Amino acid sequence: MDIKDVLSANSGLEKVMGDVLRVLGLYRRLWLSEIYAEIRGMNATLNEETPKLSDVEKAVEKLQKLGYITVERRTRASLSSMGSIEDLLITLS
């Protein structure tokens, strides 16, 4: 799938994939939970519907298979709890 098609998509999984790439274009590397929060904020500002977390996870999986991103399962610290959380660290390739 061509990156131009992903970034110009207006609906479906391809739009969510484009949203993930747009967020990573700003930050280069984020946790999955941070990507989801950024997409929610971006779409709220644009008055667009926010995708479900499961759709973002599917988009990340497909982008990884296409080679646009790398995904690492890691443990990260949490400020809201005493301990750590397992999350996916996603990097724009």
C-alpha cells in the first residue's frame, strides 16, 4: 500500500493508519497509549470521530507489516500508579 493512499484516506482502517503516521510524524516515537491520546485530541480539534483503541491497534499492526513503523513490547513507568505498565513503543521507520 502506497503511503500517499494511506495519508489521503478519509475513512476506514486506512484513515486510522494515516492518523497514526501523522502523530508519529510529529513525535517520531511514542507509546501506543500516547498515540491513542494524541489521535483523540487531534480528531476532537478537527470535529472528527475518534477511532476505537482496537482500530488503532489494527492500524499499528498493518503499518508494521508494511514496514512504515517498528513496534517493541516494553515496560514503561507510570506516574499514576506505583509500578510499571506493559505497552508498545512505536517508532516511525
